[in-house]
Amino acid sequence: MIRNQIQVIAFDADDTLWVNEPYFQETEQAFCHLLGEYMPSDELSKELFKTEMSNLSLYGYGVKGFMLCMIETLSRISDGKASMAMVDKIMELGQTLLLQPVILLDGVEKVLKHLKKDFRLVVATKGDLLDQERKLKKSGLQNYFHHIEIMSDKQTGDYQKLIKHLDCRPENFLMLGNSVKSDILPVLELGGYAAHIPFHTTWAHEQVTDNLEHPNFMPLNTMTEIIRILQPNS
């Protein structure tokens, strides 16, 4: 049974432990409004996403890379004629994004309290190091975790390194997250377990439309369902 297999449970952070993507979407809407004189919002969103994808290998994930992509998009669509005042406003949007409150999602602390008794808990998230460290500190959740891993990406090799660092075997590792692409598929490929916790909105880059069937995959409706699976007598 799975509860006898698992020793280490890893949690994604953004949109699994706390709210994140809605803040990015609000910032993107403000960016599109700011640049409304150049083109309609839906076209601006496509241009911004194109910039993000072309720079992902350079900037990685996180707010700072997003700020740079907004500025680059402004420069491109304005043919380099946009004022420094508009650049300043984009910087303000990015700084506001960095200062957003950390709001825990429903059931997070209940789950961590239950599982900490029987499992090693870790955070496995990607993004900007300083920003993720800041959010973790503001969340008040640090003491629940044995280890914090802030990853530049979440490919199979990245999880392989993490599992080795934790001195754990894939079949004793469970990942919980909201992104099928980043949190589920790479772990299943290694032979680990993965539980998907849906969030109401997902960045386009993380979306997967194919139905997933795998013996080690657990689709959940809410995070608290994992307690019943791993600790049925709780």
C-alpha cells in the first residue's frame, strides 16, 4: 500500500501552498492596460508570452524575469520609442508583484501538521531564490519542512538530483503539486508517486490537456484528501 511505501513528501509552493498565479495575471492585465495605445490586450498577452518563452532558458522562472520580459515586450512593440516613464511604471508593477501578501491555500497547515508526524516533508519549488525564500518566511511554514529545494527547473533530472540528495529512492518519494507538467510527469517518469491538486488558474506554459493514467498517480480534489490516503486512521 502507498502509505507503507512513502518516506518523503515534497510540496510545490506556488499555487499549492499559497496563492501565486492570480497575482501574475493581475500584473499582466495592468501591463496590457498600460500599453493599450499600441495594441489590444489579447494581442499584448500573446506578445508577452512569446517573450517569456524565448527568454525562459536565460531568466528562468520568477518575478524578475517577468519584469524583464515586460520591458522587452514594450521595447519591441513600440519600436524602441516608449518613454522611460513607461519603463518606470513596469518596474513598479514588478515591485508590487514582489510585495504581494502570502495567502495560504485551504487545508495547507492542517495537512502539514498531520503528515509531519510520520514523514519527512520538503518543499520542491522553482522560481527566483530570494523571492521564494521571502514567501516561505512570510508563510510561517518553515518549521514543517526537513528541507527546502528552490529549483531552476523541474525536469526529470532535477528531481533525480533532489531524491539523491535526500538519500531516498523514487518509490519512497511522493510529490504534491498543481502543475501536471512540472510536479507530476517528471516524478512518475522516475518511478515515484505524484498527487495533483488542482488550482483554479494555471500559467499557459504549465498546462497539459491529455488525460493521465498511471498506477502511481493520484488526482485529488483538495489537498486534505492526502491525509485520508496516507493516514486513514487520522
